[in-house]
Amino acid sequence: MTTGAGSVPATTDLEDLGLDTGGHLLVERALAGLPPGDRLTVTGRHPALRIHLAAWCRAQGHGFDPDDAGSLVIVKGRAGEQRWHGAVRAGEAAGPPLRQADQRWGLAARGALVEAGGPPIGAEWADRDHVWADVAPRLYAAAAAAAWDPAAAVDWSAATRLPAEVERAVVQLMTYLVENEQAALIIPARLLGRIHPHFREVMQLLAAQAADEARHVEVFTRRAQLSGGPLGTSSAGGRASLQTLLDEPDFTTASFLLSVLGEGTFVDLLRFLHDHAPDPVTADVTRLALRDEARHVAFGVAHTAHAARADPAFLGRLRQAVERRHAALLDTAGLNGEVFDALILLAAGSWAPGAISRGWQAVQRLQQVMDEGRRRRLASIGFPDGEAAELSALHTRNFM
Ligand SMILES: [Fe+2]
Ligand SMILES: [Fe+2]
């Protein structure tokens, strides 16, 4: 292509290249440097060049002005310019997301130049403070790096034959864990589809979290099946407790109830199960889940603290969410009694009365540790100590 000032016309030579086999790239490249109204002479030997160029110019909004001598001239139109009139950048790709995402950006990448028009995304949460935490990009990177393979990360061949009653206790605990993990999988999966994609790191983090929970469901199910017996029981009260989490409609309150209070408490439970595991497979699966849960809790705490800093009145709404859940579960049994007994037996290690006594005390201590952890996390979000203690005491007996 040659372009010139004044009367020297711009030209581009396609040689044998057809406009329909890539020649349009050369024509567009030549036109890009010209203002609307300028002329571009196209030369080439392709037999259909004249017909194709006439059709292409009509479709692209350019004039076509061939002369009798066979010279093919395009007069650049304004359509390209008009197409990007009103286009806006959807924030910065590398920078933090904007405070408010525009529904009209739809699925455009953060930082893209967004052509006007196109369908709005209709995302429920487009306000940064409602879903964000500054730690989200780092937590997502950590989650992606820490993903483990259930087939390789657990030495399934290390399964040992346990006394029948201890094995039954482990199977009961695994049955309970699977139920809780299924709730923990569904909730982030539901939330992430309602977030504006401008906050992509939160979507990515929730997707990684759901994938973590999918692995937890797998390894706990697999441990429960190792000895070939039937699974344990599922209590109505336990499921009622989890159902209140599934029914929570708001992002921040759902994240608070699930991750800060529920998964926060579960971290202590998993550590207890790991410390008292009677076999290496149980020790492995609880250790692996514990590592992931620590990240889930970290996001819940960071996001809830972010939301409370942006709007201190939010603490009142979180308090109401805890009270509402407590009231909804008042008439339920809370923790499955068989799960509670299984925890005692695991910590006891034998049926000797002295051992059972020590197991019972260990489960009492576990509940204290859970309470202290909840109070600490509630305080870090911004609740005064007294209120943190009150709210922790209202937490579901089902742990999650
Ligand atoms: Fe989990
Ligand atoms: Fe989790």
C-alpha cells in the first residue's frame, strides 16, 4: 500500500489474493489510515475481485467507484467511525474493578472497548462493595495453585481395618460431612451466576471454591465406602440447618453465614477429625479439606469486613441474619445425635469408661474452640466483643 499527501492516491495491491480468502484484511488495513471520504485504489488479478469488492463495500458502508479503465476505487465511508461512537471502556483490565459495573457491558472483558448496543447482563449484584474483597485475586491464584487430585493426594491403599464400631463412627461422620459439603458446593455455585462479570476474580474464586467442595464430596464419600458397609444417617435437623443457608438470598449474608460462621466452625471440626483420625485415609481427607476451607473462610471474613467498612449499618443486617436463622432452627434438634456420639468415640479411641470420659471432654473442648474462633472472626469483621459472643452463641448446633 502506498499513501500520499495531496493528490497522490492510496493504493493496495492484492496480487492473486481473493477478497473472500483474506484479501479484505489488506483492504481494511489500507483504509484504516485514511479519513472518511478519501479514496483507495485496489489492484489485483483475482477474476472476481470487482464483484466481491462492490458487495463488500455495500456491506461495510463504503462507496465503490470503479472507472471504465478497470481501476477499482473505494471511497471510505463513516460506518466504522459511527460503530464505535459511544463505545466505552469497561474499566481497566489490570486495575481494581470500578465501584459500579454497568449492566450494558454485558459479558465484555474488564478493560474491553464496549460497542454500544448489545443485551444487558441483568446481573443481580453490580455494586463492587456488595461482592468484593481486595484479597480475592490473590485467593483465587492460591486456590488454582493448591488444587489437588483426589486419586493421587490420598493414599487409598493405606486403608486399615478398624474395629467395627470405630469404622461405623467414621462412616457416620463422613455421611454428615458429605451432606454439609453438598450445601457448601451449591451455595457458591448459585452466587457466582448472579454477580456482574466485571468482578471476575470473585466469580473465579467462587468457581474454585465450588470445585474444592466437589472434591470434598468425593473424598468423604469414598472414605465412607471404603469398608463396603452402608452409609450413616442424615438427620432432619441437620438438613434444616443447611437449608436455611441455601435459602439465604443476599450475597453478603450468605457468604457471612456459610463461610464466616459455618465453614469457620467446620475448620475446627476438620482439625479435630484429623487429630483423632483412626486411620491414614481419614487423616488425609480431613487434612486436604481443611486446607481448602481455610481459604473459603478467608474470603468470607475479608468480604464481610469490606462490606461492613463500606457501610457500617451492614453489621446490623448481619446480626439480623444470625437471629433469623436461629429463630428458624429453634424447634429443630440441631446436630445429628449420632454425629455427636461418633465424635466422642473417635476422640475416646476405646469403650473404656475413662476413655469415653476423655472423648466427651475433648468434644466439649472442641465446641469451646469453635466458639472462640467464631468470636474472633466476628470481632475482626467489626462486631464489639460482647456482641460477637452473643452471635456466636446463636450459631447452629449443626456446626455448618
Ligand atoms: Fe468443603
Ligand atoms: Fe468450603
